[in-house]
Amino acid sequence: MSIGSTGLAILISTVITTGLGMPAAALAQRAANNSEVTRVQGTANATVAPTQQKMKQRDTRDAETAVAQREKLQEARGAIANNDQRRLKQLKKELADYPLLPYIDYWAISRDLSRLPYDDIDRFLETYDGTAIGDWLRIRVLRELGSRERFQAYLKYYRPEQIKRTQLRCYYVDALSRHGDKQHAYELIEELWTVGASQPKECDPAFARWIRDGGLTPELAWKRHALSVQSGNLDLAGYIATKLDKTAATRASLMREVYRKPEQILNYDRFIKNTPEYRDIVSIGVRRLAIRDAGKANSAWQRYSASYLFSDEERDDFLGFLALQYARQDNQTGLEALIKANPGFFDLRTAEWLIRQSLREMDWAQVEFWINQLPETDQDLDRWLYWKARAINEILEADSKSGKAPDPQRQALAKTLYQKAAAERSYYGFLASDTIGKEYSFVDRPAPITPELVSNVAARPEMRRAQELQAIGEFYHARREWDYATEKMSTEELMTAGKVASSWGWYHKSIQSILAADYLDDLELRFPLAFTDIVKDVASRMGKKTALDSYLVLAVARQESHFSHDAKSHAGAMGLMQLLPSTAQATAQKAGVPYRRSWDLLNPNTNINLGAYYLNSLLSRFDNNRFLAAAAYNAGPTRVAGWLKDTNRKLPFDVWIETIPYNETRKYVQNVLSYSVIYAYRSGDKASLLRDNEAEARL
């Protein structure tokens, strides 16, 4: 495959503008931010015309070298496919200093892996041991050896401390039981057996041998049966029951019946038996009953706990589960009674649910009461500082209306709480600042990184491989190389890696690295101005009659994907703004954006155009309210419409957001609002957390 003369000209031009190795997805953005890259690389002093000319010539040479190397890389892959060893050997000599030379060897070995070229494999693993590509080849070799039952060789290549994949662990215990330490193998097999889910078929031979040798005891069989039932895996549980004796199998059948129809446990005489098996059946039955009716489960628990000896840990675990079911069933009375009946019990999720339920009812005294029940460390979080202050002020206002004299100490406390919250760069910090008329706190401190550190980290072989893999579109291997490179980095190195990734336009890795370093005050790296040329164009075209602006689009993209243009979710959403292909298809027709297949969503221009158009349509649907549109973008417009109907336009905006039923959507909305403020700040602008129509809304 050849790039060709036209591609050569484009690449040379691009590299001069954006820097060698930049992926196509970030080219336009890096052009806009070229001065930033220059600063990062420590070359901002090149202002003299002759020096600039020399730099331009050097960049042109680097670009030509990059094109030539990538041409040869493609030719080498062709030589591997055609088994042209002579040409491959020559190309490898010519690419001796190319970062991806190891991948040529990897691809060559992979092509012939079925014939197990042990000498080549050993040389490669010795050279690249502990690297991303070395460990990946090791995994592929183990899969090949295991599938072909080459178990003596398998033991040679397997590393117990490193390999965590269940399929490969199954092969390992099989190999170890045949050709190694059988006792140790059987200990490992017991671990693999005692789970509530089906294991890979690769475990079957080892399980069968272990069972033949008497490894499966009645206790282990019962334990796996119980775990399977707890997981809802009744088919597996039924199979495990065939390994039990007649009496145990009968009890196992009863356990599965109770799982299906937990009301049976209310027949106390039937289940209060002095055996561990009935205790297990009761534990499963009470939990299943709690999901359907927390009140009945609570009564059953009290009766059974008087007959069975449950540990304090088991008790607290069940009470936490029961409290959660009370909350899910909107049974506040029952939940409060549960807490009062168990004074030593505390569950943070339960307490937070009670606070939000009190907010939903606008019961400010209860809001303050339940916040005061939180541990002190939680009370000091910006979220609860804001809400406690808000509750106190609402209570004081109600007292004033009823003729009570103001309480100066309470007034001072509320002000202090707001001030503490306002010191944070967050949704609640911005809310508190707006309440007391204080400027937002951004605390923007660049990470302490020198140009020398950037150069040193960027020059590491694994980092150069990651950069080049990213540049040629091998994103999977690029991410593996990056993750291996940064896994054992110090805090200083992680911050530096974030700077390096930013200079490449690899924004999601920049964000990931600075977060891993736990340095949260470098807003340039945490909130990169990514793809701003596309975003500004889209916002200016689409936002003329709505609240859509570039800051909102950037905030949504930052929340959705951390600016990973090739991101794919488990639900099938794709790209920067995480669009489902079905949504993209429907939106493309309305927006007039060319769209043929889901793969188009990995193109930043297509994705941002479609995502912004869809977001804009939600703004139009929800009265130009950005937080309602953000909630609809995350949870779907139908759900948001349902939530609005439930609250009947009686809640202030902050209470409505705080009581969004989905934790994920609540956090999503709060992040999008606060990120919009931060992106305005990063752009040299000033924006409020809320617009007038949003702050005044009753929802």
C-alpha cells in the first residue's frame, strides 16, 4: 500500500503545521493550538526569521522521513503476507531506527503462529519482555498452546503472577495438574470452581480430572450451588445440584424454589431448622423478598435473626441491602423505622437518599437533620455544605415569615458553609458562589513540568511506539503501549505524560494521565480546548436561536468521551459525543450531514456536527434549558419529560437536579454545567453556571 505523491504533499504540509506523528483526527485542532505545542516543547524562542526557516526545513525533512518509513512499514506487511523473507529482511534493516520495528517482528510471528516457531517466539519475548507487544504475543502464544494441548510448553510460557484471564488460567491449571504440582493445581482449581457463574469451557478438562480425584467435596458443591442461586444463575445451580447427594439435592431444589417464590419463607416453621443449609436458604429468601416487599422482608429478618446466628458483618450487610430496597420502593416511613430500630446501623447511600427525599418534599428541617447524621468527613463535602446552608436559610426565612426573630448564629453558620463550598471548583462551589455573590474559584495551576522532562518522557521507546501507532491509526495497540508506559510512572512522570499526550492531540490520554497523577489544578490538561475549530463553527451555525454555544458542546464531549474520537461504549455509542448509530442516522437526515455507516461516527467532524445538532434539538424541546437538555442527552428525552411530569413544576432548579432519580444522570448534568463554566474560563471568557431562564425555572 502506498501513500502516494499527493498523500506525501499533504503529510508534509500537515507535519509542518501540527507536529510529526499527529493523528488525522486531531490535525485541525493542533493547527489551532500550535502555539501551545510550541510552548510545551520548549521552542517558543524561535522568532528570528533564519531560525524559523531552519525549523521549517527540519520539519519538512522529518515529515519526509515519516512518510518514507510508513511506506516501508506497509511494504513490510505486504512482504509478511506474501512470505517474501528476502524483502522483509531488507526492509527491517532500512527501518532499524523506526519505533514500530518490533511490530514487524510481531506481525511476522503472528502469521506463522500456528506452526509454533519457538525460536522466533523466544527471541522476541526475551527482547520485549514486559512490554505491551511482548505480553500480547505471550497471550497469543498461550492461547495457541492451550487450544492444542501443548501443556508442557504452556508451563514454560505461562506467568501466574501476570496472567489474569480466566481462559488462560484454566489452561494453566490443566497443564499444571498434568505436568507439574498437582496439589497446587487442585488448590487453584478450587478457586476457579467456587464462583456463581459458568466458567469457560477451557476449564472443563481440569474440573473433570479434579472431580475424579475426589477434589469436589459436598461442602464445595453446596457452596457453588448457593453462589449460583444468589447470582440468579439457576441453570448452573441445577447442574451443580446433580453433584449433590439426595438429601442435599432436595434442599438445593428448595433453595431454587425460594429464589423464584420468596414469599415461602414467611412459613417460619418450615425454614427454622438447625442446619447451615437452611440458614443459606433463608438468607437468599429474605433478600429476594426484600426486592419485592421490604416491609415483609424486615419482619421475616427479625424473626429469623432470633433463631439463626448471623454475624455483625452479615447483619450490617443485610440491613444495608434492606435499606436500599426501602428507598427503591419509596417507602420513607419504613426506612426511617428501620434506622430507629437499629441505632448502630448507618448506610451512606440510605442517608443520602433520605436527604434527597426530604429535598423533594421541600422539608428543610429534615434535610438539615439527615445531613447532620452523616459522618463529619461527608458533611464537609461541597455538596452537603451547600445543601445544609441552603436548608438553614430556608428555615430562617420561614421563621421570619412566622414572626420569629432572626438567629444571628444560624445566619453566620449558613454564610460560613456557603463560603467553604464556594472555595471549590465544582458545580456546588459555583452554586454557592452565585448565592453569596462571590467570584468563582478556578484554582488554575499548571503542573510543575519542565521542557526537559517532556523531551525525556516523549523519547522513551514505548512512548514513541504509542505515538506512531496512534499516527497510523492502530489505536488499540497505541492505547496498550500507552497504558504499559504509564502504569508504573511516578506522579511527576504521569503529569509529564499528560503534557506529552496533549502535544500529540491525544486528549483523552492527557486527561487520564493528569487524573492518575491526582493533580487536578492543571486546567489546560484536565479541560483541553480540543477540536475548537469544529466546535466553534458548529455552535455559531446552530446556536443562533438556542442556548447552544461552544462551551456547552465542549462540556458534553468532555463528559461523554474525554475527547476520545474512537471511543465506543458497551451500549454501542460511538465517538466524541457518544452517539448511538440509530440516533446518528435519524439526526443526519434532519441535519443534512453526510452519514453512511456507524464507522463515520469516529470522524470528529461528523460526530461533533451530529452530536451538536441532536443537543440543539433537545434545547429546543426543553425551553432552551441546558440542564434539561443535558439530562435528556444522557437519559433520553422521554424519561426527562416523565420526571418533569412527576414533579409538577413545583421544585427550584437546584432541588430538581439534586433529586434526578438516576445517579449517573444527576452527576452528568452537574458536570456539564460546571464544565461549561470552566471552558468559558479556559477560552478567556466569563460565564455563569446558570442562565436567567434556568435559575428562575420551577420544575
